Amino acid sequence: MKNALLIFLTLIAIKSQAQDPDIMYCYKRAVETYPMFKQKESLNSINDLKIKSINTNYLPQISINGQATYQSDVTTIPIKLPFITIPEVSKDMYKATLDVNQLIYDGGTIKNQRRVDELGIQADKQSLETELYKLKERINQLYFGILIYHKSLELLSHSKETLKSKLKEIESGVINGVLNEVNADKLNAEILNIDETVLGIEKDDLALKRMLSELINVFLPDWYMPIVPADVTLNEQENIRPELKYFDITKDRLLATKSLLDSKLYPKLYGFGQAGYGRPGLNMLSNEFQTFYLVGAKLSWNLWNWNQSKTDKKIIDLQADIINSNKETYLKNVKINTEKDLAEIKKYEELLIKDQELITLRTKIAKTISSQFDNGTITSSDYINEVNAETQAKINYEMHKLQLLKAKYDYLVSLGRL
């Protein structure tokens, strides 16, 4: 008994947890558990490593070099003096050096390169945000689909109970010889039709739950019931979709690339030092192995690059034109989608008004028909048709309420507001 109670309480707790995921929670979970989300951390690491790598250009560059040569001739002094021996340089020469180069001024090349790389990573991250945001559109389809199925099942169940209640009355009449058995058969057949419809909806509903469960990485049992989202007020909304920020960052990166091209045209100033050991040393007349060193500064300035920078800038301008074109295309598509959403919202608002009027009439008719059927003035087919008409009117009303809510959420998602 104690174990049974424990199991019962556990099931209740599980069911309670399964009812927690509302639409906002699903948005959050879908993004955070999607495999692509892990790329965020990788992109941050890549950015840190790139900055670290570029900053090493400010540090001294140290290298060890070795060289051994043999040459066909060497410098000689064509003078002979008595009692003086002028040394001759060997044709085989050896040198090992430690070279140090320190950048002093680079015209902003390293700074601009770092800016280009940072914006490149930002663009990649924003592209990732764009892909992750699209998951919300899929959540809307699944979440509201489950709600619509549940509401259909609820209303069909109510219709079935109405028919079963009437069937009991008919069966009593058949037993007493007052009613024909065919009336009971027709009601039984209609109840079976409802069972068949319910079975199909339950299978579709289960499929959507499995898809939503996989998307948010949360187990959803068969009896999971989504929470109907709160209604939202639609005012004039500005588009803040992540795609727009992606376009802006990409254009900023192109501008930074232009600055990088300009900085490469400026002179570069380096300080350098060299310490070495070899034969000959700095004294070319000595044929002995010697240590030596030298320090200095050097200037490098590429005065002409055959208009390469100018050509590269033209390419960048064309790339900027493409980005502008893509942005305009995107905004046009968003405008089309939002106009569609607004039209859907208006349509369902008007349909709901008609639905309420229709339900009032259908309910009134159904009550009258039920009484006529009890009195034997109409057939069971007439009764079933009116019951179905009333049920369908109620289903349409509930469906249109949910479809209106979905259209509002689709509209907000289209503008990046959720």
C-alpha cells in the first residue's frame, strides 16, 4: 500500500512537471539545447585566440639563423709590402646569429586587423543567433498545433457524450417497442465515426508532442497539456530581428577592411639587433672566428602596389552593395510575412464574431431538434446532422481563438519581439 501511494505521488509530480513547459519556456529550451548553441562558446574562444595571436605582433620577434658558404672569390688587397703580411680571407665562411626585430610603428595595421577579425567573429555569432531564433517559428507550429488538437478532442468528447446520452434514451424506446432499432444503429455508427476521428487526432497529437519534446529536449508524456499562452496586444512594432544586426555587423567589417587596406600603405618602422659568431666577423680582414653584434632601425615603405588597394576597395564596395541588396530583400520578405500575419489576425477576429452568433443559433436549433427527435417527428439522421453542426460551430470557435493567438505570436516572432 505504501509503495502504491509513493508511485501515485511520483506520477502526480511527473505530470505536474510535464505541464510546466509554456511557450516562453519552450522558446528558451529550444535555443539553449539546440546543438548549434554550443558554437557560441567556441566562437568566443576563437575570438580570444585570434586577439592573442594578433597581439603577438607587438612583441619582439626573435630568430636564430645559421649559414655556411663557400664562394669562388674573396676581397683581397693587391699590395705587397716588405716585412708585412696582409691576411687573406678564407673562401669558406660561417655565421650563426641571434636576430631580434621589434615593431615600432605600423600605421595601425595590427589594430585594424584585430578590428576586422573581431567583427568577423561577431558576424559569425550573429549568424548563429539568426539560426537559433528561427527555432521559435517551429515552436509556434508545434505548440499551437498541440493546443488545437486538444481542443478538438475536448469538443469531440463532449459531442460523443451527448450522442451516448441520447442513445440510452433510444435504446430504452427500442426495448419498449416505441422506436425503431435503426435509430440506435445510426447513433452507434456516428459514435464510431467520432472514435475514428479521435484516434486520428490522437496519433497526430502524439507525433507533435514527440517533435516538441525532441526540440526542447524535455520528456513530454502522452497526457501533456500545453498552457494556453497569454494574449498579447499588438501596437506599432519595430523590426528587431537578429538578421538586421547581422547585416550591420557585416557592413562594419567591410569598412574596417578598408581601413586595414589604408594602413598597409603607411611606412613601417622597426628596431632590430643582431648578435652573432662566425668567420669572418664584422672585421672582413680577419680570418678568425669572432663574436659580433649590431643594433639599428629600419624603415619599410611600399610606395606603389600597382593599384592593388584601389582594386580591393572596389571589391569591398561591390560586396557592400550585395549586403544592402540582401538587407532590402530580407526587409521586403518580412514585410510580406507581417502583412500576412496582420491579415490573419483581422480574419480570425471577424470570424470569432460570426462564430459566436452561429453557436447561439446552433445551440438553439439543437435543443429544438432534440425535442422533436424525442417526439418522433424527425429522423435520427436529422438529429445527428444538427448535433454535428453544433459541435462543428463550437470547434470552429475554439480553433479560431487559438489560430488568432498563433497569428499574433507569429507576427511578434517575425519582428523579433519574442
